[in-house]
Amino acid sequence: MKKFFANVIVILMAAAAIFFIGWVQFLVKPGYCGVLTSKTGGIYKEPIVSGKFAWRWEKLLPTNAQVHVFSLSPHKTHCTEQGILPSGELYASKLDGKADFSYKVDMDISLELSPENIHALFSENKISSEDDLNAWYELKARLISSALADRMIKEKLSLTAAELSALSSEFAADLGGAKISSVDVLAAKIPDFELYNMAKNSYSAYQNELDAKLRELASAQAKTLAEENRSMQQLEKFANLLKQYPQLESLAKSDNFSQIINALNTAR
């Protein structure tokens, strides 16, 4: 009888050990999610999260399976977008240089992913570690900060909760399922976009007028060159006549020579 109970205890201990080894949920703390990979089955189809029971037989085989753990906390990135509007210095010069079309926006952007999204990124081989996930967040935050700075300049976006929600939906394809949890604008130097457009239009009008003047001058210059070329041709003809008829040389020395040249210029 004692041997029976001893065997039962051994079996229960073995069962407990097997259960504990395969209990992958135990490896994931609250606030984190895991992705199970194994040599025998590849990537397990669901993310492993704390509070949701998960037991996998793949863990029973030594060195066969591994759980890759990722944080679910929002990732905060500090972003600075600065520069000058296209041709801003040129347009400012047309306003006596008093205008400043440079901009600088400092902001903190927080992004977060669901366990399912993290599992999808891992399955698509876009991340394989927590460092990869952080780098992915940084890249997406830069994408958002650039778009937000552009909108703040052109549309004076105030970044309300409703606008943040709309942005999350708009950039869904680029964000890989990430959600914009917060955007804190720490400092913003925004140029006067209306003045910029006015200066741009003014410069465009100035350039068009300048181009018209240049075309007018070019046309006049071309006409002058054409007249000079025709005069040279007439002089060459007259020189050939002098060679053929030397008696005309006295005519070339007369006071009426210029009148003769003018007559030749108007000749068809």
C-alpha cells in the first residue's frame, strides 16, 4: 500500500513538473506579452499574455522552444522637427529680409501595440527582440512627428483627443497597427504660412514680369543683331562689286555712300 502511494506521489510530482515546464504563461509577467517559437512547430499562432492560461507541449523538449518577451508599455520618443519652408530665405529677401520662415517643433510621441500586433510583427520577421521593437517604435514616431509638424504649420493642428484618434486611423497602414497614445508638444516655432504664401506669390509674379522683360530685351537684341548681320551682308556684296567694277571706288568715297548703304539695307 505504501508502495502504491509512493508511486502515486511520484506520478503526481512528475505530472506537476511536466505541467510547470509547459506552462508558458508563467514566463510572461503582467504588462508584457510573449511569442513562442519552437524547432518543431515554428511560431505559435497566438501571443502569450499574463492572466490567460497557456500550456504548450513544445516546452517539454529541452532546447526546443523559446518564449520571446516584449513590453506592452507605451513607448515614448522625443522628436524634433526643424528646417525652413521651401525657398523660405529667397522669399523672405523679397520682404526686406524681415520675415522668418524657419520652424522648429519639439514633441514627445507615445505609441503602443497590442499583443496581437506584436505577434504579427514578429511573424513577419520585422522584430525579433525588445531592441528591435524599440527601434521600430522610433522609426514610426519619426514618421508621425514629420507629418504632425507639417500639419501644425499648414493647418495649425491643435492635437485634441479626437484628432489623435483620427491620426491613428489615418496612419494605420504605416503604423503597423500601433496606436498613438499621446502627443505632447513641448515647444513650437511656427512660421506665418499665410505670409509665406503671399511672399511666394509675389516672387512668382516678379519672376514672371522679369521673364517677360528678358524676352522683350532678347527680342530687341535679336532684331538688332539681325539688322547688323544684314548690313554686313550688304557690305560684302558691295565689296564684291568694287572688285568687279573698280570704277565704283570713287562712289564709295563720296558723301552719298551712307545713303547708298541704307538703300541697300532696305533692298529686298
